[in-house]
Amino acid sequence: MTSDNILIARLDLGGDGPRVAVKDCIDIAGLPTFAGSEALADALSAERNTSVVASMLARGARIVGKANMHELAYGVTGVNRWLGTPVNPHYPGLIPGGSSSGSAAACSA
């Protein structure tokens, strides 16, 4: 987990193209997918990449991390008591908002 809770894992996968953080409800081969939920803390690593991840890698994108999220993508605040709430570096005192809170904070950063 990063100190700002934006990424739950830092990665360095792929080519020299655009840098991308993948929301933690999307499988990346060799990594567990928690969907922001402690209920999935014992999840096994994904056996293969989802088609969107495979497509991005095939086109040269660089995956730099798995983005934190609102638990099970079910909420509007982005608050995550298990993994920590992502912090928007420009507005650290506000909630990041939405199930894609880590992705939004990563874009802001």
C-alpha cells in the first residue's frame, strides 16, 4: 500500500506507452484481486489477465499499479476502512468520491 492509499500495489509491467493504474476489481495475472474488500483478503492470484489488461499490454501501455477503490465498487465516497481512503493530493481534506476513488486520485496525482 502506498502512503497516500492511492495504489494498493506498485507495478512495472508492459511497454513504454501511457502509464496506467488498473482498478483493483480487474484481474492482472499473478496478483490477487481484492475489490477493496477485506472479505477477499485471501483471494488467490489471478491466473491470467482480463481482456482489457491484455489489450493494454499488447499496445505497449505501462501498468504502474493496482488502484484502491470503494469496497466492492459499491459506494459514492471512496472511503475504504480496510485499505485506507485514497488521498487526492490537491484536496487532501476532502473525500475522493466514487468507487473509482483510487483511479481518480491517481489521475490527479
